[in-house]
Amino acid sequence: MKILGIETSCDDTSVALFDSEQGVAENLVSSQIDLHDHFGGVVPELASRAHLVNLLPLVDMLLARQELELGDLDGVAVTNGPGLIGALLVGLSTAKALAVAGELPLVGVHHIEGHILANALTAPMKLPATVLVVSGGHTEVIHMPEVGCYERLGGTLDDAAGEAFDKTAKLLGLPYPGGPHIDRLARQGNPDRFRFPRPLQKDPRIVFSFSGLKTAVRLAIEALPRPLVEQDVADVCHGVQEAIVDSLCQRLFQAAEQQGTPAVYLAGGVSANGRLRRRVADEASRRGLHFVPPEPVYCTDNAAMIAYAGWCHLSAGRRDGLDLDSFPRGPVSTWR
Ligand code: KG4
Ligand code: ZN
């Protein structure tokens, strides 16, 4: 089966082809980072317009590179939520038009299910598993007994982990999105210089809170001599990253222990973070749990994960009609 995937939930326009015989045949991503950088965050209206301009040319490019016609495909999978509603509508309307034109089945995919199943593009997933979803808009822990079954165990009470990276990067004058810059700069940071708060550590629930971090970082930066020197920035990056990674690891392994799952996974943009991947790998091996970090290209937003998730739905006999709607928020739901 050849499934076309479309992802436009935020600021990346992406199309991909998942072929059940050969895996990901194509994964094209047109980033809008330069467009939004000037504003320090994603401007929804600009994102929608950029998707409108870029999406169909990307689909054309994909078909041309693969020497395929629309009718050679076996389905169209599209992210229909959660995300920026205007951005989602561009992807969804395009997917419907392609499905009608090619007489192809259409399937809507929850963005977070896409991120979770991206792990299967790296190596076959060992299930049941406990999955930590960490992206720009989500921080939650999910129990996954099988593909299509997702039970939310808990999540953040305020900001998402990616938001915490991006907000503190902004305070340091680093470009958007800040996560990759903090990841890189933290490597040169002094581990003993800054210790930022780890709230809720004694709370028995699977909860996170990152909103206080921004204030603590702001106060620390304000106390530094101007102009900021490279070492000061690196030291703050190190402190922030350690605080975020500590909270994430604590709850992931607490949840895995409660559920008794033999495997843990990371999903979403923040799972590209080098320190998080290493810490989870070390702790998983110490506890004898299975863990394979997702390939970095499948951590941040991409359509390969959507095409693959679409293939899982379609091969289980699930498809959507042309009345498929989009939604701005909502938990990943069980469909199996
Ligand atoms: O999953 P994603 O691409 O988009 C959403 O669905 O939100 O995640 C984007 C988030 C951003 O906050 C970005 O700063 C963060 O992932 N991110 C990282 C790294 N790469 C991306 N955070 C920390 N370290 C990284 N290497
Ligand atoms: Zn995402």
C-alpha cells in the first residue's frame, strides 16, 4: 500500500509517502522558521498562507520524484488536529480534494498519534509501552497497550516542555524555535553554576509544571552583567535543560513503573534533545527497560509519521468520510 501523508498543523508544511513494502519512500518538509523568526513565535495567519502556497507544489514534487500518478496511491492521510485551525484546514481541504480526484480513501490522524507512531519508523515498537509526549504544545505521559489504544496518565498543568525551551531561549535572545539552540549551547555550560526549580517533585501524580521556570530564568539573567557573554548564556542553557530533563525523566519512569510496561518511548519535537535522549537511555538500561530513541528527522513535525499512522488505520479497516472535521485541541483518542 502507498499512503500519501499531509501535515500542516503548525509551521511546517510536510508531505510524505509511506510504502508498506519499502517504508518511508519520501518525506518532504518545507520549514517556515525564517518567516516566523522575526516575531519570536508562530503567527497563525502567516502559517496558513504559507501552507496554501507550499502544499500543492510539494505534493507535485513528491509524485514527480516517485514517478507516480495520484491514482497509483492507496490512500491519503492528513493531520486533522490538534493544531492551528487555519493551518489544519489548508491540509485537510487539500487532502479531501486529492482523495476525491484520485478516488482514494481518506483518513484523519491525530497529530500526537503521529508523533507516537513515528517511533515505529525507527524500529518495530515493543508494546505495551509508556510514552512521554514532549512537543511545543504537549507534555503528557501515555500508556499504550497496542497501536490505536492510548490512555493518558497525566501531563503538564501549564506550559509544555517545548514552550519552556522556547520561552527561555527568547529571554536569552536566541532564535525561534529555541530548543535546538539550548540543546547545542548547554554542552559548553558549567553544570554547577545555575540550579533552577523542579516544582511538584513530591506530588504523587504524573504532573509537570514549567511556567515558574521562565520567571526563575528571567531573574537569573537580569542579575548577570551586560552584555551577556557566551559562557553565561551556555551556563543558563545548561541549568534550564537539566531542570526540564529532570522533571521529564522522573515522571516517565514513575509512570512506567506504575504500569509495569517493559518499554518506554519518547515522542514529539523535544525528543530530539540530546540530553533527554541520553538520560532516558541510561535510566532505561539501568531498569532493564526497552528504549530506542526516534530518529531525529521523525521527532519534529513531519508527514512520514502521519502517512504511517494513516496506513495503520486503513489496514485496520478504518477510514473517514468527506465530512471529516478539524479540531484545535483534544486528547489522542483510542480508535481500535
Ligand atoms: O513536535 P514539534 O515539531 O511541534 C509541535 O507539535 O509542537 O515540536 C516543536 C518543539 C519546539 O518547542 C522546539 O523548540 C522543540 O520541539 N525542539 C527541541 C529540540 N528540537 C526541537 N527542544 C529541545 N531540544 C531539541 N533538540
Ligand atoms: Zn508536533
